[in-house]
Amino acid sequence: MNEDIKNEHANDEFLARRYSTKIHRRKTVSVMVGDVPIGSEHPVTVQSMINEDTLDINGSVEAIRRLHEVGCEIVRLTVPSIAHAKAVGEIKSLLKKNAISVPLVADVHHNGMKIALEVSKHVDKVRINPGLFVFSNPDPDRTEFSASEIDSIKDKIIQNFEPIVNSLKEQNKALRIGVNHGSLAERMLFQYGDTPLGMVESAMEFIRICDSLDFHNIVISMKASRPPVMLAAYRMMADTMDKEGYNYPLHLGVTEAGDGDYGRIKSTVGIGTLLSEGIGDTIRVSLTEAPEKEIPVAYSILQTVGLRKTMVEYISCPSCGRTLFNLEEVVAKVREATNHLTGLDIAVMGCIVNGPGEMADADYGYVGKGKGTIALYRGRDEIRKVPEDEGVTALVDLIKQDGKWIDP
């Protein structure tokens, strides 16, 4: 096949993927975190992190329980000292005693070799930050890094990192190489600037060490507080790994996203965009709120892009002058009656003009047929008309009739 034909074929594949309504996930290996798999052959998993000091054992257990109960599938906790690392062992034992089964991840930062070695006995995954792993305070008077200084730092990284890798390998546990845009190592900033390329090179340095030790239970993250930086870093990371033959899963997140609507919007823009491109295997929505509030946002993102179906999908029009009932009020009533169900699409449409067409993919439809009258649909088929005040009850009855109802 000559080069022109190869390029044309590659372009056809690119366009087919670009215009497809189906997400084609980037192929990765599977990495087990406890009994939860991460990778392209599995559903995208949802993570969060507790706020409690890990030395507060009972408080940490309670925080993990709250997250687990709202659907968090992997929980991270911070481990800044050996004492914290040992406390994790007690937390793990107490979780087991209380039949709370959720994988734990230890967050290890500054000069964390000894801490990581201790905590690896008690958790399912260790997260290290390449920018802080071998840490010294930046020199404000520095103008360059010599080749010998860079080599010396690399040697120290290997010396400190190898024991952790070997420990995780022996225990068949996982590692997250978690790069943060805001904490790149000083030499990386000198070499590459405050850029996505610097983030990628930081991760690749640690990936290559793992590869040299034949360790591959690795997940990578490239977090930034601004979605454009985060998007560029993850795309570049995926491309770089694929070119070099490293098909490791990616953990997505917009770090320090903030709170409220804006924090949710930032997270959705960053995480949702990459998931739509097929990039990402596990996610964490980082909000300045109670951690359990992150989980519904994460599942909503996954459902919106079509990667997981964990709740009812509601389709409703914005209303207009043709709508002859209070659409907002009716949507709230329909949601209240059905939001405990899973796997259904339910449409509430204001009128017959666009309703049946716009809701054609829905399982059930509730459509204004005229003043005081509602038409109920199963898929594209109108089933019956009912008075407006009986509409929600009739919709529930139809779902029950089809055997798709479960009691709250």
C-alpha cells in the first residue's frame, strides 16, 4: 500500500470516528485496584477523596462509608507521614469489620519513599506526584540546571522509586502516577516551561522506570485547574503513550474546580470532553464541597456522554407559547415519581408539534395533547390519552404494566 493510499485510509478512519455517535474508547490494559478494574474493557469508574485527617480513624471510616453509600467505587485518603500510613492499616481493618468493601488509594507527596513503602501494605493503590516525589525548595537565584545536576536528580528518583515499584509488584497492587500542573518539578519548569509538555515528560520519566522494572499496574493522571490546560495535557499524554507502546489507563479530573455551578461546569467541560473523545477510564470530580456531592456529578457526566446508565434520563423541552400546562411543575412531579428507577429514558414535552419527533428515542413520553389532556407514549407509539391531573399516575401505571417498575 503506497503512502497516499495509507494516508487516505487513515483519514477515512479518523472521519468515521469523528462523526460517529458511538464513543470509541482508547484501548488500554486493565489495572486492578482491589477488586475494581480500571481500563477500556470496563465501565469508567468513579472516585473521590475524603477530607478527614487520616489520623482520625473513626472519622475517616465514617467518611469512607458515606462515599461508598452514594456509589463511590474507589476512595483516596492523604498520607503525609509514617504515622498516617500506619493509621491506614487501622482504617482498613475497621472497614472490613463493618463490611464496607471499597478499594483505598494512598496519596503520597513530598519525599515519600518510606511513607509509600509502609502504606502500600494497607491500600490497593499508591498515588505519587512526580513533581514532589524527590522534592527540594526551588532556588530563586537559579538560572539553569546543568546536565550533571539533572543526572543526579534522575539517579535519586530511581534510587527512591524502585523500592516502591518492587513492593507494589510483589503485592500485585497498583500505582497512580499523578502529575499536577501546579506542582511540576523545578527542573521540568526550566526544561519545558509551565506547559502540558512538561507535564507529559514528568509522567513519562516515571513510566519508563516502571517499564524497566517490568511493572505495568499503572494509572496516569494529568490534572490542571483550567480545562484547556488539562485537555491539552491528557491528549498529549494519550498520544505519547500510544506512540511509545504504553497503553495504560487514564484517570481524569479538573483539579481544584471550585464549588457550586461553576465547579460542576468546569469539571463537565474537562472530563466530559475527553470522555467523548474516548480518553479516560476513571474520573474524579474535585469540588470544594462535601466529597459525597461529587459522586452524582460524576455519574451525570458519564450518563450524559453515554458511557454509563445509572439513573433515569429525562428529556424535556424548554416550553413555549404552545405549552398548555406548567411544564416545569410537571417535570418535577415526573422526576419525583420515577427518579429511583435506572436505565429508562422518559420525555416530558409541552405539545404535539415537536414532542413525538424530539422524544423518538425515549422509552416513555408524556406529551401535551391539548388543554387539560396528556398523551402517553411508549417509544414512538401513542398508548392513551388521560386528563392532565392523572398524567403522572398513568405514566407510572404504564411503566408497571411493562414490568420496568421497581418500588422505591
